[in-house]
Amino acid sequence: MKPGRIFPKRLEQGAVIGLVTPGGPITGEQLKDTVKKLASMGYRTYYKPSVLSVYGYFAGTDELMHMFTNKGVDAIICVRGGYGSIRILDLLDFDQIKANPKILVGYSDITALLVSIYDRTGLVCFHGPLGITDFNDYMLK
């Protein structure tokens, strides 16, 4: 039986956005730029140092479940897509995600996560900008 839809709560100014890299790795500069862009929109960010980990052409560690279960995180944005998200599908605890519904945003390779989470939990996820996206006027509108 397909689960019913779950809509995550709307973000308010000052909300904490957890940053993850379930696909490809990022640089320190990309992380700093992402934090700066989100701060300019009125959001705070949270990430673990492992967000900068590298394992070959993948991001080295995966913190997605930590972000879902962390009560101090209001939403989750993937900093980068790339290849690699499919490798963590079997690490997802769908019961925990369903019990802790949050906005999850990303695109490209992140689509595997968005679709799997929606299919297994009913949580509406968002195919939208990554942290490394150029947050220009058009995108912000």
C-alpha cells in the first residue's frame, strides 16, 4: 500500500538548513559560498566537517540520516549533485525519515534520493537548487 503524502513544514526566517553531499565532493570554497548565499536569505546552516570528505569521485561520507534525525535541523539542501547518491539508498532508514519529515532539496543525481524517499514514505521532496547553484534574481523569484 502506497503511503499518503507528507508535506514538510514551511521554512521561516532563521531556520537551520543542514548541508549534505550525498553525490560528488565539494571544495571548501563551494561550502563557504553556499553558507554565504543561504545566510543572505535569512537562514542559518549546519554541517559536519565530513561534508568536505572525498572518496575517489564521491563525497566521502554520508550525513543524510543524521540531518533527518537531528531535531535542530529544519531542512536539508544537497550542496552538489554528481554521481554517487544511488550508493546510499540502502543506508536510508525510511521509518526514521517518515518520523522526522523535513524539506529535502536537490537535483541531478539527488533525484534518486528524492524519488526513493517519496515512494517509501510519502514525504514530498523538492527538485530544486543545489548549494552550488547560482542564486541569481531569476532563481530567487
